[in-house]
Amino acid sequence: MLMAGAGALYEKRKGVYPKAVDGFYRRLKWAVMAVTLAVYWGTPWLRWDRGPYAPDQAVLVDLAHRRFYMFALEIWPHEFYYVAGLLVMAGVGLFLVTSAVGRAWCGYACPQTVWTDLYQHVERFIDGDRNAQMRLAKAPWGVAKIGRRLFKWAVWLAIAFITGGAWIFYFADAPTLQAQFWSGTAAPVAYATVAVLTATTFVLGGFMREQVCIYMCPWPRIQTAMLDEKSLIVTYKEWRGEKRGSLKKAEAHPGTFGDCIDCNQCVAVCPTGIDIREGPQIGCITCALCIDACDKVMAQVGRPRGLIDYCTQEDAEAEQKGRAPRPVLKTLLRPRTMAYFAVWAGIGAAMLFALGARTRIDISAQQDRNPIFVRLSDGAIRNAYTVKLRNMETRPRAMEIGVEGLKGAALWTDAGSREAARATLRTTVPADSVAKLRVFLVQPAGGTARQDFRFTVRGLDSEGGGDSEPARFERP
């Protein structure tokens, strides 16, 4: 417990007001932001023709019917391992990117980064750049300040609302759900989801910002295991920049000071408020805006660019000794990154093979346990099974059910009688659905106590295809 008058356990947060900057990496961030936002907001509205029996939304997580659609791909509940495979690929891909170029995901494509960056641009448009924002923050509350704050927060809230609203369109037909949402007839969970996502986007992107990256996100802690001396990260070349000094000092004392003129522009543009000159640290998201700022200053003072640059530790040490750095391609293509890529590509290839080889017809059978068998009047033995036929096509399909490995067996359904028993059964399964049949299977007297066999199903149309399911025939 703290004694009275003792200092606080935690330092009070200092506001971060990133300065606007232009350069290659800033333009790259603009491009990534535009693409990611367009994909997120636009994907639910894309259409994909799957025929009259399936939804035409290109990407849809249909929880009601337990389907996942992604363009031509349709995932059923029993195929969830494909989704698991995609998640594993995403994880391995993140390891690959981090080991190659540091926290590039954090700096460019992470949702927290994208929406924070968008909010900061809105803030600059309304409040002005860094210095104007700092003056406004220190100014007393008045009509002008309140008006600016309310206007900015209203824009932030609108962005947060369309962000939360876009998410629910992935789980239902977007045009239909939009009409239901505004008419007040959508499901309560839709309104609750939008409310929660609107609130979290507004708070995390507008107010917490760098605190999410530094304190809440676990990835900064994990990424240290992914980096080594061969990883490309944003690096301040201390051997070249130190000792820091202004231009006047450098001119007055030639050979005493390094290239860093201590202008603090690298700090001013940093969205997390760190000083890259203090070395690698958990707050650096590798956005490289400090490179743009430093290169601009170096050009103005007539010194070579690259004081802050994407660089590996090995290359920085080599450059310090006067050797040329390795080509970027050689830096990226090294055993560690190639191993990650091999695992990533292997998982992807296995999933593609499984997708290409999967059947669009599926059968499963569950034997009735009460009674386990019935002896008929002529001595024949009857077993009953619940058979499910899955049609994974977006059209109805005629199918034929049979058995293998059970001599003299005949089948009929509970809609018929033994007189209708045949070696095979035919039925039509509706599009994109599962048909459930109660099937009776009879075998003449004289068999062994129990016998293993297989139910089979095959398509009767030109596409064909089929599946089989092991089962057991019980006897006295």
C-alpha cells in the first residue's frame, strides 16, 4: 500500500500528437489504408451467382444454416478444418512477415493501426496539425473548443458506426439486413453488435490509440521471439548520428558531431510517441514514418539519407565498418524465413488438394440401439438405421443408396414395407441440404453373429461422385 504523499504507481499518460509527414512510407500507408477499408466496407456488398438454391452474397457467414461462403467456396460444419487451416496460415504468415520485416503488420494493416490513422487524419482536418492540436489541448474550455471537440467526436462516432454496421453484414444478406436494421425489424443481436463495435472503435481508435499497441496487444511481447539480427526493422544508425548537435554546433566544431541534428522530427511524427533513437522498443510498430521525416531533414541539410532506415543489425554493423549492405532480396531469402514460407505454403497446398479432392455427396449412418435387431417371421434379421445424405451442390441431386459386404441384404424406408425392399434405394436430396431417412436393412437367416459392411451412395446425374460409411449389422 502506498504511504500518504508517496508518488503514484503509474505515470500519467502523455498525449501523443503525431505530425503530418509526406514520403514513400506515408504514401504506402495511405494505399494500404484505402485497400483495407475498401475490402472491409465493400466485401459484404459483392454478389456471387451460386444458382437459385444458394445465397448470392460473395462472402457470407450464414450461422442460421451453418454455412460459410467465400466466392466459389462453400464450407459446411463438418469441414470447419478448412477455416482452422486458414487461421493457422494467418498465424504462420504473421510469423513470416515479422521475421522478415519486423512488425509490418502492426504498422500498416492491423485494424487498430488503420482506424487510428484514419481518426488522426480527421483530427488534423478539424483541429490542425501537431502544434495546433497541442495548443487546443492546453486551451481553456470555451465555445470554440467545445464546438471543435463535438464536431470531431461526431465524425469519429459516424466512422465507428459504419465500422460496426459493416461487420453485421457479413452474417446475413447485406441489402436485406440493411433494410431491416433501419426499419427496426432486425434481430436484437444485430443492434447489440453494432453498439458494441461502435463503442470499441470510438474509444480504441479515438482515445486509447497507442495504449492499445503498447499495453493491450500481446503481439509486441511475442514478436521479440520472431526477430533476430537478420530481420529488417526500422533502425536508427547510432554510429552515424551520434554525437547529436545542431547545424551551428556542427559548423563550429567540425568532426565532433554526427548527422543527427536533434530536430526531433522522428519523434514528432511517431504515432506511438516513442524516440526511435533509443533503439528497438516495444512501442515501435514499424510504420517507418520516422524514416520519411528524417530523410526529408537530411535532404534539407545536405546529408545522405538513411540515418533512420529499414536495416538489419548485421547490415548496420557492416555499414559502420565501411562494407556495403547485402541486397534486400538476399536479406529476406534466408533459412528462417524460407522455413516459415515452406510451412505456410505446405498448409496452403494441402488445403487446396483437399478442396479439389472433396466429394460433394456425403453419407452418414447411425444404427438404432433399441431394439438392436428384430427377428422376422421367416427367420430373417432386420436392423434399422438413421441415414443422412448430404448434398453439397447448389441444385437438387438424385442419389442411390446401397450396401457393400452384406450378402443378400435388402433395403426399404419407413415409408414403405418389406415387400418394397430392394438392393438399392433411390431418393432426391434438395439443394445445399441434408436429407434424413430411416432405413431398414434385412438379411436372410443363417449369417454370423455380427458383420461389418458399408453403406454407399452415388449420384445418378452426369456429375456422379459418391461416398461410403462403415456400419455394423447385428444378429442374435
